Amino acid sequence: MADEDDAMEGEGASPQKGGKGLLLPGLLKWVAIGLGGLILVVTIVVITFHIMGGNQTGTSNVPVQEEYVQSREVLDWYQSLGSIRTKTNDPTPASVVVDVVFGYRKDDKATSTEITQRTVELKDFLRRFFSQKSKNELKPNDEENLKIEIRNAINDGILSGSKIKDVRFMQLDVIEQ
């Protein structure tokens, strides 16, 4: 019987005692478990990321208050006045050549029509306006003030049913003699 036990031990002992036969299958088992766990973790992270809104850009999550949004109104421009030539109100007058355009609300036909009907008055006003200014008042630093003055004077004194929103100079040349 001892011989039988030794024979049985001899048959089954080599894989268990040496372990060389089970080393590769055991290693593959742990590699497969590790890869399975890694795939499971990555899948959970990707699904959570999409549920939490991770596909949006970072700037879309920041609330924007209205005071920080700057939107300028798009205007139509009346450009048919042409150049106006006059002289300044100086002891030695300088020549002034100005081309003024008026901005009004987009698709505002009433304002466009009224400006067209009052073209002669507008040209006369602009000629008188610039002839009352000195060459020092027509410096590039004062252009914004000139634009505001012109806009307010036209809205208050010439146009009756409509208003211009902006005034721009396509040309403003002051030529000293």
C-alpha cells in the first residue's frame, strides 16, 4: 500500500510541488482579472463623465451677467450727403472738408425717408456748424464731442418724427492756409 501511495504521490506531486505547470495559467488568470477591473473602472468613469456633463466646454458653465455682454446695435447708414466745404471761424480761416454719414435703426424706413427729405437742411446745418468752429475745436481729439453735438442738434432741431443714433466722419480735413 505504501507503494501505491508513493505511486499516487509521484503522479500528482509534480504539478503541485514544483508549481511550474500551474505558474502560467495562474499568471494569466491574474492578468485577466486586472484587465477586467481596469476596463470596468474606465467604463464607469466615462459613463459618469457623460452624465455629469463633461462633454460641454468649460466656458459654457460659467454664468454671464448681462452687464458683461457688450452688443452693439447694427445700424443702417445714410451716406448720400456728400462732401461739405466751408471755412473755420478764425482770424486766418482754415478750409474744412467734411463728409458726414448718419446711423439710424436697421430697416427704419421713416428715418431714411425723413433724412432724404431734409437733405438741404442737413447740408446747410453742417456747413454752418463747421463754419462756427475754430480750427482748435476741430482737432482729432475732439471728434467724439463734435459727433455728439451734431447728433443732438439734428435730433432736436431738424428731424421731427425720427432720430439718428450715430454720426460718423468719412472725411474731416482741416487745411490751414
